[in-house]
Amino acid sequence: MAMVRSEAIRQIETLLLRGIGLNIRSVGVSMLGMAVQARCRKRGLASEEDYLRLVSTSPKEFQALVEEVVVPETWFFRDHESYELLAQWAREWFDAHSFGAMRILSAPCASGEEPYSIAMTLLENGVAAERFSVEAFDISDVALEKARLALYGRNSFRSQPLDFREKYFEKEAQGSWRLSPEIIRQVHFRQANIIEPNLKRKGGEIQVIFCRNLLIYLDGESRRRVLTQINHLLAPDGVVFLGHAEGSLARDFGFEPVPMPMAFAFRKATKVKKEKRPKSTLVPPQLRRTFAAQVTVAVPPKPALLAPKKAAPAAAPKPEPLLQAQQLADQGQFEKARAASLAALEAGGPSARAYYLLALIEEGAGNEAQAEEYYRKTLYIEPDHEEALVQLALLEKQRGMIKAARLLEERALRVRARKAPPQSPTPLEFF
């Protein structure tokens, strides 16, 4: 049953939509009601109407409401594959640029785990400190204060293994860890909203942009403004990292996926005519080799997602079928990846993992109808598969099935809430 909203709450929703582009349904109408009640108690106000009058005229109170509604959820090296791809992409960029510095943007940056992970990745891969800088934007004063403090508890360390913590952090009292000044110096924080057009940045001057899990919380017009901003800021040969549920939004806007499914990386569309495209893959030339033998990636080890150059045969066990399928998909070999996934299904029987991988492969190949079928099969086997729920919701929205999309989003939010650790009562990553 839909929650009955007062007129005051509706008007506050509109304020948030106009102010930060927030589609309140993405975080839940009930959350806004609880946030308004909390602010009323804090300010000694008797009603929602009283609070509406205050928040409509006080920028400081509006910011306080944003802090109450937006509770970021992040940790170091979240989505490991993104940092693997960053290390490889950066190595090629520095090989091609003897001078100059790489500029990287993390927006929204929340409490700092993402931009600090970026800095650790590059330094661990031998990039000199003076050759790169990380800008980090967020709308939340509270999040930025924590980011600048650089003191983190156990919820920020959910990646395994934790070698990076031993190297770049010092343990302090009560189980907290303080980040090394060496990393802190590389990141520059400021309060800003990437949705705003007045960032005062020249076009094409940023080589890498992390903007993960923001678009899914915005309304349609705000999404367009953010993607327009990213397109303006990103260098012609740059790469942007988005959230796992935002790929179709980027493709609709004209970005091309880098076929490394679990990294969710995109680049600006090329202007080459379709019939003149190289027949191999969409992977840019600088990504067609691996640096596993040349660099040590400062992220927890996972199976290599880019295949190495042909080398002399070595005695090594053949990867299990689904891993082999993922490796083929990472290379852009969608036909072979599809065949390997189907073979794995035939050999091992139905599995959510196999169907979800097939769905990603079909999306990477541009076959959205087939991808939708595989997402549904994933959910048939594993009804609480959060990623499949969110991806399917986006596909439904594209077809104009708004009610069906909303139901799927609500299911995904309930799944995420159940998975939340005790110290994270509202684990929704926003900005």
C-alpha cells in the first residue's frame, strides 16, 4: 500500500528535487517522513507545515535535511574490478604522456573511501605523486568532514585481503584506523554538486571520472544534466566509472562500454562510422594487453579480467567454465562468452550466477531483450539478487513500464536493507 503523504511532505519532496535532483522514491518516501520528524524534534517544531516554512527559507536547514536523508554507504576498494581497470588504463596513459599530470574526479565522494582508494591504487602502481591529483566533490558537509579527518572504522574495510590497511593506515584507539598523510595529500575535497553547471571547469580536462551509484537516485532531467556534465569534463580518451545499475543510462546518452562487465567503465563514443569499426572488440587499443607481469595492483586479488597477450603455452589448469566465460566477455568476445556460459549451464544446471553473467554479456552486446530474459531467470532462481532487480528495473523504465520498475526498485531496496551491517542503518549510496 502506498504511503499517504501530506501536502507539506510533497512540497519538501519538490524542494529536494529542485535543489539536488533527488527522486525521493529512490530512497523511500517513508525515509523523508522520518527525516522531517527528526528535524522537527531537533528544531522544536510542532508540525510538518512549520518545518516546510523553515526549510523553504533557510539554506542551512535545507543542508541539514539533505544530511538527514542522504546516508552514504561505501568502503575501500568497493567493486574491485574498477580499480584493476583504473591501474591498467593509467599505466597506458602515462606510457603515452611523458609530461603532465593525470586529473581524476570522484563525485560524489561520500566519506572519502573511493578517492583515497584511487590514490592508493596509483601510488601502489608506481605513479609518482606529482603525476596525478584526485578531486573529490560531495554535497554533504558531514561526509566531507569525515573524509578530511581520514579516520575510519571497521565498516570501511570490507574488502579482502586487507594488505593495503597494513601499509597505508595506523591503528588508533577503539578499533579505528588513520590514513597515511602520503595518501591524504593526493586528494582535494570540496563541497560541490556535479549536477550543477557552474563547476568552472574547462571541457575535456579530466582523464578519469568516478561517478558511481548517483544516477539511479535522480530524476530523468537531473540524470541528463549529470551525464552532460561528465561528457563535458571527460577527456576524449578518458574513462568514466558508473554503478552496476547505470550502464543502460550511459549507453542511451551515447557512451560506449569498455567490455569489462564488472568494472562498469565507459568512454566517449567514437565518431568512426559503424562499418569501419575494428572487427575485434570495443576495447580501446591501450586495454588490449595486461600489466599483470609489470605492476602490482593495489587491490584485493581477483581473477584477471583482461586476457594477456599470447605467450608460450604454460602448464596451467583450465579455468572453471563460468570464469572462462567472464574472461571472454572481458575481452569483448561476446559470442564465445555466450557459448561458454551456455555450456556451463548445460554441464552444471541452472544457476543465478550463470544467468546473471549471460544477462551482462547480452547487455554488453546490445541485446537488451535477451538480457531482460536472463535477468528474470536470475531472479527466478535467486529472488533477492539485488543487481538483477536494479538492472531489470532500469530496463522496465526504458520501456515505459514505470509501475513495474518501481516495484522492482522497492524490492531491491528491501534486499539491500536486509544486507546492511548493524552500523549502517540506511545503506544507500548517494552523494
